[in-house]
Amino acid sequence: MFLARRPSIADIERFLDRSRRLPLSYGPIGLVNRPSHNHTLDEQFIAIGLGETDFDRARIALTAWKQFDIGWVELFPKQAPIETGTVVAVLIRHLGFWSLNGARVVYHVGGNDNPTSFGFAYGTLTNHAENGEELFEVRIDPVSNDVLYRIRAVSWPQSPLARIGYPIVRLLQARFRRDSAAAMRRAVSEDAH
């Protein structure tokens, strides 16, 4: 949903209520782990800390959606649980207007099965400007002890405006990956003080 002005909290709540009933705009779930040549795959790994303490901080930061603390993108509800099925609204300010996009947490990675990795993926709903899935993950390298933040996304335009502005969409996606990594690095280092 594209808007000329920032939506009110009441507008966002109504959007979230409607979004909870919507299906995913793509399939199958897990697409980001097996992308096809028909879709764009983006991936970024960046070191955000060192050692178990920073890994714990990074897991807490992901759980609190700190990767969205970048100024021009906001997530609602602010403290949404990262449980499978949770619906969120992503509010983006770009090029003088706003967009509000629905997504649902679709699965987790790491945890008890893999204690060196933690994260989750969300998938776009039919009211999102894009189709696709995005994975947010933190890992600790068992050899170097580096804490790594990973974003892996598969997407393609859904709305007509996203199709028309696809080159700009690609620039915004790259900016999000860069700014999100910086937000995670800040979250890990701020918790250290």
C-alpha cells in the first residue's frame, strides 16, 4: 500500500488486522533456501561482533527486530514475537512517500538444532509491494569466533508501482541490507556498554 503521508497508529493497526487474514504472496515457504533463476537472490554476511557474549547480544537484537532500527524503515508492532505465524507491518519512507507492507514469520533457523546459528524468515503477504522471503540470521563462526549477521532474500515485484520502479526498488533493497547490518552492529556494541 503506497501512501502520500505517514499513516497513523490507528491506520497501521487496521492494516495489521486485515493482514492477519491474508495469504502469502509466493510459494513454497523456504524459497530463500532454494531460489530459482526466475527470482533475484540477495545475500549479505557481515561481522558484527566477536565471541559468545556478542552472539548472545545479536540473538537478543534479532528477537527485538533491531535490524529494522534504521530510521527510514519501521516495524509494527514494535515488539512483535518472532513466532511462526506472527504478522508484521513494515513501514518504509522513500522518495517522498510511504509504503506499508505486510509480512508473516514463516520459520526459524538454528537454536537447539544448531547452537551456532539463530534466526528467522518472513514471507510477504498479498498486500506487500514485493513477493518473496527474507531470512535474518546471526551465526558464530566456531573457528574465528566472529559473530556474523546474514540477510538472504529472494524477491520480485508484485505491485505495478514496484514493477515500474524496479531499478529504484533494487537500490532501496541494497540500502536496507547495508543499513540493517549497521543497526545490528550498533545493537551488539551498545549492549556491551
